[in-house]
Amino acid sequence: MDSSHFGIHPAKLNEGSFAHHEYEEQGSAVTDRQLEKESRTREGLHKLRHDILCGIGEFAGTFMFLLCAFLGAQSAIYNRSVGEAAPVAANDNEVSELFGCTILFISLSFGMSLLVVAWAFFRITGSAFNPAVTFSLWLVGGCDLRRACGVIVAQLLGGIAAAGVAKGFTLGDFAVGNRIAQGTSYRQAFGIEMFATALLVFTVLMLAAEKSRTTFLAPVGIGMALFIGHIASVGWTGAGNFRAAYPSLTGINPARTFGPDVVNGSFASYSWLYYLGQFCGALVATLLCRLTIAELLSLSSSNANLDFSLCRHPPQEPRLPTRGGRD
């Protein structure tokens, strides 16, 4: 049928059809943009939810780890002071023996507390519990800046809460803050704190961040690294002298250093040395980890490379042949 019979010119009809198609295309483009915007919004909210949950988990884990560590350390320090005051510990040899036992007890308190709590939270938050470790994970791309900042705040708050609860639960002066031992220079204290922190952070990066067949055992190595770091440094960056009224401990963790100072309302004039040493140690560990991964794990003959290849492609278990000799 000719459209001219209805008084409609063919050119006008085609023009209306083109306009309709153009309107549909514009509507489709608007719909696509709206869907993309809604998708980005949902993704952003989902990521924010995970960041909040990660922060809550890091607060809880840091609180549990440092609470157990502070309770153990305070117990060792309080009982040492009682032993020194007793007549049986009147000579220097017996005081020295008490001091050695105190270092061991404190180191075990921190190392074993981290081992247990890190293993419990390992599949939930990654068990950083340490702003220096979080800083290093951010440097290697393990988390973005927003999550790193949120987690660090949660860890610092966890350290404050743990120190406050531990102070309320224990007897005597709350003496688990970080102080440099008498006679130790700032340069020596900085170096010890930096390398003890580097040992811990490097262990975290190599055992937990870099996946391998031994990753599930990472909390054991991390706890032992903290134990060794305390054994090596407690007597220099926190023990004071044998009869110090305020015997203190090593740091290796900004949240651990910050919490007791806030609760006691007392910051040493050299507190910056601990934080600087800890973050410098994290930086050293990150550089060493990158160098190790780039130079060693790239070699095809490296045992670590074999370990990683087996992790990605685990060997298949042999299957018994079926009847007739066919698989």
C-alpha cells in the first residue's frame, strides 16, 4: 500500500524511522552507562565492606596477640622484681639468672602468642597485626593504600586496647613500654630495632605473601622469627639494668610500642627511634624480598622455583590400572 494515500510523504516516514532508531540507540547507551555506574557502585561498596571487615579482624587479632604478650611480659617483670627483693636473690649471680629467665619468658610470650593468634586469623585477615608488616605488604602490592591505612589504624587501636586491659589485669607498675637499655646508644638501638623488624617482615613476605607448599606453616615461622628477634634485642633496646625500676622490652611492632605509652601517658624523648627503626626495617625486608624473588626464584635450577612450580601444578597421584591393562 502506498503511504501517500494517507497523506504521509515517504521522506517524512523514513525521517521518523531514523529518529526512532536514534532514540533507541541513545536510550541503550544511557542504560549501559547506568548499569556500568551501578556495577561500579556495587563493587565499591563490596570492597569497602571487605576493608571494614579486615580492619575489625586486624583489631581483634592485634588485641588478642598483644594482650597475651603483655600479660606474659608483665608477669615476668613483676615476678623478677619480687625475686630481686627476696633474700635468696641478694647476690649479683642470682639476679643475673633471674634476668636471663625474664628475657626468655618475655620472648616466649611474644613469639608463642603471635604463632597461635596468627594461625587462628591467617585465613581471615592474613594476620599482619603489625603496621610495619602492613606497610611492607602495601609496598609489594598485597593491599591498596585505603586498606593499608585502615588496617594500620585498627592495629594501633588494638595495641592501645590490649595495653589498657593488660594494665588493669596485672599487679605492680605496668612496665612493658619500650625503653633503651642503659649504656646503649641511639645508633645501636636503631640498628638493632631495624634488623630485628627486618627479620620478622622478611619472614612474613617469604612464607605468607609468596605462596608455596609451606604457606600453611607460615604462622610457625613468623612466631619463631618474633621469638628470635626478642631474644636478640630485648637486652639492648628494652631491658634496662638488672635493678631498673622500669624494665622495658624491645619493639619490632609500632602498635606494640604505641599502646603502652598511650596507656601509661608517658612517651620517651627517643620514641621516634623505635618507629623509624621499625619502618626502615620493613623497607629493608621489602627490598631484600624483591631482590630474592627476582634473582633466585627466576632460576629454573633453583629449589625454590621447583617448589613454586609444584605448588602451581601438584603431581598427580598414580592410578591403578583397570582390568585389561587400560587406564
